[in-house]
Amino acid sequence: MIEPYVYGDYIAIKALENGVTVIGLTRGKDTKLHHTEKLDRGEVIVAQFTEHTAAIKVRGKAVVYTKFGSIETSD
């Protein structure tokens, strides 16, 4: 049986500058940072919300693509 969290929403993040940081934040009683990635300009990462990932924070200039549309970060 496949766990329900496997079907969590995905987002894609495209860096518009070097040094964009993508941070995964945990679920639960205490929200904690559990994973970080650094992206350079033009790099893309696809991330998924899971049983461990409740939020994703993006630092730097990037475009975040979701099922609801795209969002460009601002300065």
C-alpha cells in the first residue's frame, strides 16, 4: 500500500539569480528546518509536500510554479 503523503502537491522552483536558497520546514509540534538546497541561475528543483515537509521557504530571486499558477519572489 502506498502511503497518502506520496501524493502530496509538488512545486517547481526556478532560480533567477545565483545563490537562491530553498528550505524545507517540518510538520509537527515544533517547526524546524530539515533540508536546504542552493540553486544557481537557471537551475530548477521540483519539491513535494510530504509527511515531513509542511512548508517550503525560498530566499532569493526565483519563480515558484504551483498548480495554482506561478509566483515570482521580489526584492
